[in-house]
Amino acid sequence: MTQSTPPVSSASKPPLARLTPEQINRYKRHLLLPEVGMEGQLKLLNAKVLCIGAGGLGCPISLYLAAAGVGTIGLVDVDVVSPSNLQRQILFGLSDIGEDKVQAAAKRLRDVNPDCNIIPHKMLVNSHNVMELIKDYDVVIDGTDNFPTRYCVGDACVLAKKPNVYGSIFRFDGQVTVFAPHLKNPNTGEAGPCYRCMFPEPPDPGSVPSCAEGGVVGVLPGIIGTLQASEVIKLIIGLGKPSIGKLTYFDAADMEFRQFKLRRDPACPVCGDHPTITAPIDYEQFCGVPILDPKSAEETAAEVKHAKQPAGTKPATADLDGSGLPPGYAFKPDWEVTPREVKALMDKGEKFYFVDCRLPNEYAITHIEGATLIPLQQIQQHGEELKLHKDEKVIVHCRSGARSMQFVQILRQNGFPDAKSMAGGILLWNKDVNPGGPHY
Ligand SMILES: [Zn+2]
């Protein structure tokens, strides 16, 4: 997991001093800009930039940096390309499915610009490897999607005095800024803030849904990633005002850009006046969540496996136990029924009230005939309708079994003695009872 190639240090490769005729032709739109010119283009060609994350943000960032002629681009990601990446990760195509993202990206970027030395780092960034990873790069870009990595990269950049070009996205909103306490806010002359100045504490585990859970509009990382790439180019050339101490928030739904001032916190534990964090810490422990969500890794593997299967073959259900549950599933018989048991009730014609507590957009993706849609969020509004079934057997399902359990707990508190949740939700149903049914 930590296999990577060290970046070519400036010692091993002398800085480029002039452009070849081919390079002059390739970069002439830059050379025509007095603010960039020959000097700026040489700075780009001699720059070393590390992009952490080769996903939604990393794709447009690295494409534009390669096109601009950034001489060394390190790319960090541990994932492989899966079909659901293609909605927004524009470096990849169908032929890349199942391939390591960093390798597929390197292939594409080298094709965009052979001047770029693309360095793939297939690894998870953690407190043990982050300082070594970033040490030879001039600029670090945070294009990750999880809190442990953001804190890790944020702290390491403060400690190693590297600018951290930060971007994040969720649903229709995104934000961009440059964290760099060793550099000055161009508007105030004060030292800039770091990631911890903005977010001193991580969110409660599970309180902030990821893009995998909450969704993201495909073009959004293109916009935010391109803004990050623009900040990187400005920092390398020394052009304009870097976005230090200024956070830009973008709302794609209403086409609104809003800007906020950010200030360094003198009490910040890493960039403050009396820092208490002087080396990377254990970020998984700090955030209370793993860097790599095992569930999402499993989903990626399943997606890739499914995409690689010849059309018409049935997906294997061999990885379920004798009752049709994933091995090791902590089944609670007082509170749950298995999809297989629900199917048996249906086949016997036994009467029960079946509730699908997901959202209508999820229902449109896949649903079970006979289930009534009552989103968990609307349980109060449907009180009267539900009461009619108080003394019946009630079975509730959602996507994977978490929301339906909440729904059942509320029902039980309100006097529904025979309410149960369908274990594993419709995802397990579509694996065991309705194999080949949509997985989302
Ligand atoms: Zn700070």
C-alpha cells in the first residue's frame, strides 16, 4: 500500500533554462501573456506539484497542470477506476476500469504533455509517510474526500512550510482556498491560516455524509478543481493575489460565488504562536474514522467485478451465509428480518405492511413491488396513515438497513409491537432475492 516512486529531486535533474522550438509553439499562448512570459513558463516547467487524490478534483487539476506545462506532477491515490467514477472523473474511460487510478491518470497525462514527469504514488497518506511524501514538492494540493487525510495533509503542509491548495465538494456546493501560514495574506499582510484554523475539530463520525452517500453533481469538481489548478499556477509564477486568507464558496444550483475572510488563529495547535503539534499525529484516531472507508472500498471492488463480468451472467451470491446475510452480520432477530424471509412471506401470501423509507429519487432507481414509500424524514406527516397498521406486522426497508432501523425504533416507541427492519436493505435484496437488481 505504500509503494511509490520518490519524486525526481532538483539535484538529479538540472532546471530547464530555455525552451525548445516545439515548447515555444506549445506554450505560445502563455508566452504571449506578459504576466507569464518565458520566465513564467520556465517556472512552470521547473515546478514540482503534488496532487493528493486522483478523483473528482484531482482529474481536472492534473489535466490543466499537465497542459500548462508543470514539469513534475505527483499523483496520490490508492483506488482503482470504477464505473461510477466516470460521471465526473474526466481523466478516465471505460478501458481504464479496474486499473489503478494513478497509473491510468499517468498514461493520460503523459499523452497530454510529454514534458511532464508524472509520478504515481499508489498509497494512503498517513502520519508515517506524509512528511517524506511532500518534502520534494513545491506545492501540495488537497483533492481528497475524507477528514483524516485533510487534517494530515493540512498539518504536514504547515510543518513543512508548503502551500496547501484546498478544495472540497458536496452535492451542488464547493469551496476553495489556499492554506499557507508561512506566506502572507496579500490583502492584509498577515500570515495566512491553516486547515485547523478553519476547522479546529473534526466533525462527529458519521455526521457528515460523503459524496458516495450524499451524491455530487458531476460538473462541480470540474469547477472547483479548475479553480485549485488556477491557484497552483499563480503560486508557481507569483502571479496576482493568491487566495490566502480568503475562502471562495460556490453554489452551482443558484450560480453564486461568495467569499469569506479567513484568519490565522494565534491559538491554533499547529500554526499558532505556541504550537503543540510539532509532528504528524494519528489522524484516524483524531477523527474517529478510517482513512479508507471499508464499505466504499468493498463497493468499488463489487462495481469493478460486475463491470468486468460478461453480459448476462448472474452475479455470484456465494459470499452470503446460509440465511442470505453477509458473513459476520450481527443479525438482531427481535428487530430484523432477512430479505429472504420477506420473500418467503410474500410467496406464502402472508399479509404485512411493507414500508420503503428511502427518498423518492432512490425509489426511482430501484424498488420492491408492494412497498409503500414513506421517507424517514416524513414519518411525522404520515402518522395517521401508519396508525392504520399499528397492530399488523410492519416491515420497513431502506438502502442498506440503517434508516429502516431508525424508522422501526420510532414505530416501536409509538406502539407498533410487530415492526421490523429488513436487514441489509434493498442492496441485499438485490443481491440475494433479486440478483442483478440495481446497486447504488
Ligand atoms: Zn492553524
